[in-house]
Amino acid sequence: MRQRVALIRTLAVKPKILLLDEAFSALDYQTRIMVTNDIYNILRKEGMSAIIVTHDISEAISMSDKVLVLSTRPGTIKDIHKIDFEMENRNPINCRENSKFSQYFNTLWRELGVDEETNI
């Protein structure tokens, strides 16, 4: 609830760009999905742009039009992925159900080299 209040306060000044740094990380999974859906709808309705910093690949895919993958320190842009679900009534919940979601997820997972680090 505190995060929603903080967001409402931020949106009240009508910023052109909203900066969210791990904004949903303290939330449990169900609440996180619902809040990301709310935020996504507000951003679309208000015509606002947002830069979202997250370590959650699913969150990045479902919330974004573009995902920038950063390298390790010093952080530089490693790659930019355009996210396009080509669907009406797009929101983070129905993006996760789209067949393209797993393709985007697997591409980003491989690029991050997570499976190489964990020997999966």
C-alpha cells in the first residue's frame, strides 16, 4: 500500500518520464503482478513513459516495449530487445499468457548467461 501511495504522489506532478528502480521487489508474487498491471494501465492511460530497473526477466518482458540488457560492471548496454506482442488490450497479465512470452524469456535468459553461471 505504501508503494501505491508513493506512486500516486509521484504521478500527481505529471512527470514526462517515470523512473522505477526495483519498485516491485518487496512485494509478494501475486501482489507484484497486480501492481505491475495497475502501473502499466496508468502509464498507458496517461501516455507516460517509464524506465524500469529490474532483475525480474518476466516483469521486464511483460511491462516493456524495449528491454535493455546491461553488461557486468562497469554497466554498459549489451543489447536492446524490442518487445512486441501484437495483441489488443495488452497488459502484463495477458502478456505472460502469450506464446511469444517464453521466446522472449529464453532469449534474455541465454543472453544474461544465467545457465552458464549455474551450470544448468
